[in-house]
Amino acid sequence: ALYVVNVERNGKIIYTWKGNQRNTHIGLYDLQTKQNEHLYMFEKDLHIISCSVNNEKTLLAVSFCQYTEEERASQLLQSVSKYLTLLIEIHPINNVRVLKAVDSCVRVQFLYPVEGRNSSTESRLLLVSEDKYIEQFDIRVVAEEEHKVVIQKSGQLPRAKVVDDLVWAQWDMMEQRLFYIVPKESKSTLRCVQFYPDENFNSILESHLDIAANDTQLKLVNFGYDYCRDQDVASKSLNLQVFTSKAGGLCVCCSLASDIPQEIMYSVYFLHKGYNKTFTVSLERTESHQLKEVAFMNLDCYVAAYLPGQFLHLLNIQHPDLLCYSLFLTGEDARIDTLQNCSIRSPWVSTALDCEAGSLYDVSISDSALLQFLQKSKRDCERLAALHCALLYFQHTEDLEMQIIRWISENMSTCHSFDPIQEFIIASLYCRMCPETENLDKLLPYTSLHDWIGVVPGVICATDIISLPVLEFQNSKGFWEKLNSNLESVKYAEPHLHYQSNVLRREWRNLAEEVRSILFGLLFCSFCDFCLFTNQREERRTTAYLRNIFENAKKYVLLYFYYVYPFLFCMKARLVPLFEEEDYQQQLLMGLMVAQLKDHLMRHLQYVGKKKIDQIVLDYVANLLNLVHRIMKEVWRRYQLHSCVFCFDERGSAGEFAVFHIMSRILEAANGMCMPLPPGFHTLHLGLGVRCLPLHTLLHYIDNGVLQLTETCVRKLLKDLDDTEQNEKLKFSIVMRLPEALGQKVRQYWNHPINANLIARKYVKLLLEKLGNRQCSRPIPERLSVPVEFLPLNYLTNVLAEIENEGVHPCEKQDHINARFVEETALKHTMTLLGLKYS
């Protein structure tokens, strides 16, 4: 049988086996080349405890047990130490040097230089003693004839004490780091020693943990794998592991003793966040033969707490604040076929070692299995955790987005504690934008939720605030720099660093009245006049903040039409019929959002420069609009709708009604986050509403702001629909609800007596309001106490004509609307009321 005894930094696995003559062999397996190499052979049956080979494969360190307790009893007169640690020259096999001959167990581990470094003439070896100390040996080698490599000095090797009085230690082979715990009264202190390529090492981290470890036996993690001995030590020592992530996460996972047999307890110290979470899990079944010790595995963004046959808990390292971001699986969902009822270790990220069988596995979250779980999940906590995992853990692909959007369209009404559209947009933006700039992940929102009060069935979670680790380093790069950045963000109240839409929403509401007055002017000017109008508006405002908003509106509307608009609405590839129109309200909201986001980023990312921040904000807004369009495109394709849905003489299909409902939920999500929508969204939404909804429901949606009347849709509706009784009722109801400015602009497209009557009344009202307190040449009689339908027509037209002659024209762009138009309309309406024909 083969036994894995160690895994080196370069991924090479050291293993042992017994030969036919009971000789003990040591071999090396290369994961990259899939090749085996024989390193050394002992001509006797030995129990190898620990083994390590240096990077150049010239030296081999071996620690083994010379005899069993039974053999020692038969050799009472011989003063032979139980454990022997050897340093062997293996290039070629030559001298053997004894490093330790003691009665306490010793583990060995060569340090490895950085990848790509040329062969070195010096190797460094760590010796970890069961007597709770670690020391480092410096070994110099020289090359002799025929490429023979031997140890240079014949005397004692130089050595230095690294750490003393420890009760637990873990070796990080990839980053050449040593984590260890020193007991201190009722608590423990976690420290870390970093080894550098220049042969130096220093203590770089210290953190206090609320873990009692005074009476425990020394536990070693990733210092080789001796399954029999590890099983014996496990019951007397800490089941604890330290995991790091590329994003600067640092977690300590520890099993805890529980007084209740049906419960399992474990704690995860999120040191980079400043708190500890203790989980208590109620087991579904408690067979006596099953393991009761939780195995921890590092998946970089997640830490897996795994109890074979019971549960698999995927803990989100990057965002551990809310329990709903971590995925708790039981039953068949938690089953890992190759890791059942075995002792599991995680040598490095995304790997698992079955210590009993000696098998090494790659471990990762399956995207297909996760999507299947998302489809069948019934609880909000499961859906939210799976959705976040799919969006933040995997690289975004068109197929993945399509499946998630399809799930969202099917489950909008079943998610009660969160909005899946909001989560999809926010998490997707976070995943797309954060890799572009360092520390951007601390400033952009990753969820629409501010808190979560739900529960995970079978799991109780308690959160405690802990002191932050103390770092001692200068000019350190990589992981330590990112960890320090994470700790600094916690010190400055991390939740407040993330951009929040409630500030934007509050400012947008304050500007609502201002926006309405602006829109009144914009409806009568072209896009080219927009900049001039806003400049004039700015002259009437005094605050620099509002001037900045208008500048952003002008600048980003131009950028939008140059960059985003062609990308979203390329005519050759367009599937969703979003009309190319100017939605000034959405553009102004976009300008306000840009101003808020730029100010937020400038406060914390000044070092990247204004130009870079401008580009980040532009990309953020462009990606936001792109995601909304992506949702609509997938929904449009799913229900097989064509681009010509604006034929108002037909009722909408079941597919169109489903799309209308989804667009209503998109609008609700956008309003909840106060985010802009692509141009033409409201026009398409209103068009589908006209086709799909009965009139009373349509008007109810309009009156409550769900549907917004747009010039494009109303103009098309007035022009395309004939004047049947039902259509007249629809048109009249729409026209009566039009805002003042929009009504004056589109009523001219409906050539109908009802519309002419409305236009005439509105014209008379405006003209008389403009007259004000001025007196005409003819006396105006007092109004009757009872309202009348018309004033005497000849008198009215004379009054109107005199006002027009004074230069008052409320409808300057509509020359045909004048006193003559009012007179003609009044006559037509009177004849209609009398049942006579007008000629």
C-alpha cells in the first residue's frame, strides 16, 4: 500500500511503500508531468513519520520510528532512542547525517525559494519537535566531480530557534508561512512567521483568540501526514486550521466540544473583519460509526466545513456578515462521493487529501450543480446564497447569465426577503468592476440588502466582536498588503465605505420639483438645446453641487449616446424594440448618480486620479444599463416575441403579458435602488401595457406611476388607432392624463372633435391667464353664479382676437391654434350637441 507523507510547495507528492523484502521505499510523484521518481530505500521495515526533499532534489530529510513499544520492551538493555531524524544526500545517494535521535516525535520540512529561482547552494530545513519547539537548520552543499552534490561542512550544521512553547502549528507551503499558537492564561495567541527568499524570517502577525489550549497536546497541520499518529493526537489536541484568500482574507476555523451528542459546534474567526461566528448544527441522524469531527477545506472565496454524511457548510469569506451569503447543505446535496467517512486535510487552496487512503483531490464548486440547486431550492436563504455564489465565485459567461436570468424570471414572486433582480444587477456590477481597480471592492455595493433577519433551518449562529490582528511589516506586498487594507477598512467602519443608493434616493426626491420644471422646458427644445437650457438653469441656481449635477447630465448624456447607446441598440443585432428616444428624466437621474458615485470614489481613491475615476463611473453606468438590456433580451428571446409589438389594434399574447409583468418588476427594482433605465424602456413598457391590460387596469397603473406616459408611445397610439368608440375612450383617457407640456406637444396628432375641444379649452384658459389683470377695450360682463358651457361665441372670439393682437401667443409653435380655431371648434361642438351636421 502507498502512503502519502508530504506534499511540497511545487505540488510534488512524497509517498512511501513496502517492497517485497519488507524494505521501505520513498518516492516522488510530479503532478505536472505525471511521473514517478524513486528517491531512497531503507533495507528494513520502518514507520516513516515525516519526509521532505529540497527544491533541487539533492537532499532528503526523513524522520521515522525505530521500533514499536513491544520491540522496546524486548530491548531494555539497549539505550536506543525511539525516533531518528536523518539528512541524506541523494544526488547521488551518498552520505547520511543524523540530525536528531530522541524519544519525542520530530517532523521535517524544507523551505522552498520563490518559483523561477535558479538552483541554490544552500537549503534550509525546519525541524518541528513534539517537545513544542521549532528550529531551522542551514545546510550548504557543494558540487564535486561528476555532478556529485555533498554537504559542505562536516561539523554541526548552523541552526536557529524559530519558536518555542507552542501548542499548535500549521505550515503554509505555498506562501512559506508558519502559523502557530502560544497559550496565554485562558486565551491563546496566534502568530505568524514569514520566511523570505533571502534566508531571513520574522514574526509578522499577532492575534488573540478566545480558545483555551493549555492542556492540549501539540497538533501539527500540513507538516507531513502520518494518519495513525494524527488520529491518536486528534482527540487530545485542537482541531484548528488557518485559511487565507487572494483577496486578503484570514480565517481561523476551529471545532468546539458540545455537551449534546446530537449537536456539532465550530467557530470561524474572520480576523480580516474583526468578528467571530460560532455555529451550532443539529444533526439529522447520529450513527455511532460516523465521524464527529468537522473537516475544513479552503476554496479561496469560501471555507467549507464538512462533516461526511451530515452537512456541508460553504462559508463566504469575502462577505461573511450576513448568514444568508453562506450556503448550508444537508442530505444528498452535501454528499461528496470521494470524501466519505475519512480524515480530510486541505494542503493548499482547492485541494483535499484523504489521509487514510492517500488520495489527493482537486476540490471546487460545480457551476452546474449549483445552478441545479438554485432551480430546486425552496428557501430564500438557499436561493440568496446560491445566487451570490454563482455571480461572485464563477467567471461571468453568457450561458451562466442566461440561466440565472431565466431562473429570476420564473421566481420573481417566490422570493420574499429579497429582490432577485436587484441582487443580480448589484452583484454582477460588483463582479465586473472590482477587478479593474484595487480596493474598489470596499467601495462598491455587493448586495441590495442592508440586513437579513431570516434563519437557516438546523443552524444557530452567534456573532462576537473580536480585536483586530496586529501586523508588523514594512513595504510588504501581496497577501499582507491586502490584509492590512482590509483591516484599515474595518477600522473606518466598513459598511459606510460602500456606496449606498439611499443617499441618491434622498437627493433625487429633493430635486423632484426642480426636475419637473426642467422637463417642462426640455419637452419644447431639441437635444442640441439641452446644454443651453441647463446653462441657463445653472445661472438661477447658486449651489456648486447642483451645477455639478447638471454638468454630469450634459457630459454623460453625450458619452451615453457615443458609447453606450450604439452598444446596446445596434440595429443589426437588436432584439428588444427599445426606441431611440431622449428620456431627460432618466438622463438627469444618471447625472445625479454619476455625481454621487464620483464624490464617493474621490473620497477614498484619490490616488488613482480623476481621469481613472471618471472612467470607472462611466463603465459602472454603462454596465448597469447593459445588464438591464441583457435581462430584457433574454426574456424577449425566451417568450419568442418579435420586435413589432406596437400594433395597438391587437391584444397582447400570454408571452407579452409575462414580459410586461417582468418589466414591471424591473421598474420596481430600479425604483428601489434609484437607478436609471435604458432609453425607451418606459415607452416599451407602456406599449405592452396598452396591448395586455384592460382599460381600467391600464389607467390604474398610469395613475399610480407604474406606467409612465411617453411622447413616442402616446403619439403612436393617437396616430395609429382608428376612432372607434372603444378607442376614443382609450385616447380620451390617455390625453386627459398627459402632463401640461407633453399634452400640448402630442394632442395635435389626434384629429378628433374631442381632442379639438380640449385644445380649444386649454388655449382659452392659457390666453385668459396671460391676460391677467389687464383691461380690454370692451367691458367684460360679470360671470354668472351658475357655470355655463360656453360664453357667447361672438363676444369670446372678439376678446381672444384682441388679446392676440397685443402679442400674446401661448402656442407659438402651433400657428393653427388661434381665435379662429377656437371659434370653429366651438361651433362644431355646439352642432354636435344639438344633433346637427356642421358644414
